[in-house]
Amino acid sequence: MTLAANASETRLEARRTRAASGLVYALPALILVFVFFVVPVVALLMRSVLEPTPGLGNYAELLGSSTYIRIFYNTFVVSAVVTVLSVTIGFPVAWMLAIMPARWSTLLFAVILLSMWTNLLTRTYAWMVLLQRTGVINKVLMGIGLIDQPLALVNNLTGVTIGMTYIMLPFVILPLRGVIKTIDPAVLQAASVCGATRWQCLTRVLIPLALPGAAAGALMVFVMSLGYFVTPALLGGTSNMMLAEMIAQFVQSLVNWGMGGAAAFVLLVVTLAIYAVQLRLFGAGRLGQGG
Amino acid sequence: MTTPFLQIQNIRKVYGDVVAVTDVTLDVAKGEFMTFLGPSGSGKSTTLYVLAGLQEPTAGDILLQGSTLLDTPSHKRNIGMVFQRYTLFPHLSVGENIAFPLRVRRRPKNEIDAAVRRVLKLVRLESFEDRMPAKMSGGQQQRVALARALAYDPPVLLMDEPLSALDKKLREEIQYEIRRIHQETGVTILYVTHDQEEALRLSDRIAVFSKGVIDQVGTGSELYADPATRFVAEFIGDSDFLEGKVEAVNGKHADIRVGDDLVIPAVPTHGAPTPGRGAAVMLRPERVSLSQTPNAASSLPVTVVDITFLGNNTHVLTETKARERLSVRLPFGHAAANGLRPGQSVWASWEPSDAQAFCA
């Protein structure tokens, strides 16, 4: 009895020692995060409540003005639409990657990675060319007689949504592929023998089982989209700004660190809140615990 | 003559260059427990997958009560199946797993609830309805899978080595459960296994698969007593073979020379015995006896190699002059076992009708 207690004590001790030595190795990274992330964030938070005068004036102005609310609204709607689109488009691709013969899936995977590794500016400019009034897409649509007038696909939120969906796709496909690969195809065969149509296999088995991957990808995309700068700046219009553009304008053009800091802080809080919700719904080990 | 309940007719399945099933034909009666027994790669599982509609046969037909199943996709065949791997839906509880086939059939809720209760009782897991599959043992999961397959009263239940991942004790326990469930429900079962003991314990009849064809179909004792091929003889029960040559043929019996100085007379043969051609004489260990002098109609001088006491019997491994192994199983207390020691020369004897020859 005491022996067993001792043994478990020793084991606990050993684990603690191991954790402590692990901390030593993690120290450089932790210092880096502290000095270059935590400190600036706190500094920015301070400036948002101290400049130009101490108080919550910046926050009141930010959340009280219809112009700024509009920008928050734009940002959330675009991010939500981009998230829904990339999950919808990414799911079949991830499924294909998971079930294709290894040779072909490696190739397709390489294409996806390659597009992800291509310079962001290059890809965004490419979309500008494709989407402009005299661009390929408008020309083709007019050529086949689907439209008479070129569509306004760029310099507005439509352009931003298209461009960002494309850029965000890999961030959905990668985690989804990982989760789908762990699903035993025999489970789907069992569903089929049980009487489930292809559609029922998809909606009642495959999608529920892939949900943790979809949630991880969706979270990644939504949070990244909230603070995305380059694509909205290049493909968006001047009238419909997004949050990151607004922060940049406060800091760079208006040199208003108070407002910039307040906007950045609101974004951070929203992001953390969404992450907390996701953890609660799809957190590690939730599957199979029941109840 | 009435139409058999389930007819498998000349099924053939080819993957690229690989012939998985060469030609399989089999009739199964309603309520029968039929086992497909064979080594891996013999085509037994593929045949089962063709029945389930998860594989398309290259040729042949499957008839259930006289009409073909091949035009019906798997989800409309209304066949039950338990897989080798655990295939419960991990995101659904036990009760929801069992309800799944009825939900996709859009049955009314009270009917679903009644069916779930009925089959949970059948597999004796009444208290597990709200449990998640990940929180259950492998044996429990396979019992739930069985319940799920029976929830919609399928006319045929397919089982593809459902117990192969379980340890021996648990396997035997569930084998008895499966037998009981078969008796209680009267469902027709096609069961795939590579374990002869499992096949013998469960089945009404066994179809022995080898290299994409069925070598023989029969009850366990028929297969044991009168194997049609050497493969069946090797696969069902223990057996030893003495390689020899056909000396003379008399109808279905032949005299076979197994050594320079020994001809075994009048051995029942399988295949076409031809004088001068090779033949293997099969002997079951419990049909052979040992003595100091040749005493039965067929005797062979052998050397004792090893003696193992196994409780109710003693297993004696011997070697012939041609260095072929011959096992002898002596019941407990048999006089021949007294004073036997390795290296000793003795005579192995048997009745001619207990030997069988397989002609090359």
C-alpha cells in the first residue's frame, strides 16, 4: 500500500522534474513571446485608455459611431462568408485528398501547398487582374452571353470575399484532411449496409465525424479573416473598409494610437471569445465522452 | 423442388490481374447458419462483400428467394452485416447506433424505441443504451454491432470475422451468444472465419474456401470424416500425410506404396487414382495406435520423437523411415503410452478404412 503510494509519488515527482526541465528549453520562445507580444499588447491597451485623455473615451467613440460600427459589421460579415465558403469548397477537396490513391493525393496536396507558399501579394494582384471590369472572368461571362454589363467584382467587398476565400482554402483543407483520414471507410460501408443512402452517409456519418476538423479550420479562417490586411486593402474599395485597414489608418495616417489601440484590443477580445466558444464545443477529447 | 432461399451462382470477382473469387456456387437454406471457412485470400470475404453489395461481382448472380439482388444497391438490400473492424458510429451512443438503420428508413419513433429495446435485450446490453462506443470493450462493441444489424429484421445476416480482434476466452463467450441469438431469431447467417474451431462450434454447414473456389460444403463431421480434398483434410482437424505411389486400383480403393517395404492395401481414395502416380495417405492422430509388434491390417515402423501428456490424451510425435511426421493421440490410460520414450522403435497401426488417399 505505502509502497504503491510511494511509487506513484515518485512517478509524480519525475513528471514534475521533467516538466521543469521542459520549461527550461521553452524559455527562449517564452521570453520572445513575452517581450514582443505580451508587452506591446499591454502597451497598446494602455495607450487606448490613456490617449488622448485617460478613460474609456476611445471605446465609446469606436462603438458609438455608425461609421466604425459599419466597419466592424463589414469585417464580421466578410469573415463569416469567407469561412462558410471555404469550408463548403474545402470539404470535398479534403475528402478527395483523404480517399485518393496516395500518388494522386500527394500531387494534389503539393498543388495546394504550392499555391499557399506563393507570395501573397502576387496572388492578390492576380485576382485583381482576373476580377477587373475588363478581366478574364467578366469577358468570359459576357462572351457566353450570361451578362450584358461587366460585373463589379473588384474594389468592393465581393472582391475581398473572393480573394480571401481562395487564400484561406488551404487552412480549411489541411485540418479537414487530417480528420477525414482518421475515419475508417468501413464505418461508411456499415452505414450503407444499414440502409443509409449516399446523402445520409454524408450528412449523418461523414460530416458529423469530420466536424472537429471543420471547426478547427473554420476557426482558423474566421480569426485570420478578422484581422486580414493585404487582400482587403488591395481588392477592397475605399468606401467599405475592414477592421485591419481601419487600424492601419488610425496608426499610420492619423497617428491616433489611442483609437488604433482600442480597435486592435476589441479585435483581440472578440478573437479570444470565439476561440473559447470553439474549445468548449469541440475541445480535445470531447468526442466519445457522451452525455 | 422449391427454390432455395439464397442462391450464390457462379460468382467471380477479378481486381485488375488478381482473381479474388474464381467461381463460387452455393445454396443456403432459410434459417441456416452457413460458415465460409478458409485461409486469408481464399475469396470468402470477397464473396460476403458481393452479397452485401459492397463489391460488384465480375460475373455470376445472387438470388434471394428467387430474385436477383445485384440490381439493388447495398443500402436497399435490407441485409444485416457485422464487420471485422469496429464500425459503430463513434459520434452516436449505443442506442442511437442501433436506431440508425431505422431512422434512415424513417420509421416512427415508438417503433424505433421498441426495436432498440428488443435487440439490446437480445445481446444482453440493456443498461448500455446511453454509453458511447469509445467507452466500451471490443466484445461489447461487436455485440452492439450485431444488435444494430438485427434491428431491422434482415432476412440474411452477414458476419465477416467479427471476433478475430478479440482474445480467445471472450471469443468463445460471444460464439455461444451468437449461437443463442441464431436460435432465438431464426435469421439466416453467413459467417466468415479462418478459425476451424469457430466454424465447427457455430455452423450448421461449412463451405471450405481455397484459392477462390469452394472445395467442399458439408456439416463439420462430414468434412472431418470424409474430406473431399487434401486441403480440406489439412484445414479441418489434425492430420498427417504419407507421400506414396499408387500400386493397384480397385474401383474407389487403391493399394498405395508408402515405403520400400510397405504397401497399404485398399485405401479409400479421392480424385482419380492411376497406377504409378503419386498419392498422399491421410491419417488422423486419434485413429492411429502404437504397439511393439505389427498388429492391425496396416502397420508402419516408426521412431518416437516426442511425447506430450495433455490430460485426457497423450500426444506422441513419431517419424517414419522416410522422415515423415506421424502424430498419434492415445487416450488417457492407454497401455501403449506406458514406458514409451523418445528414440524407441515401435509400430504405428490403423484400420485400412481409417486412412484416406488423395491422388495427385
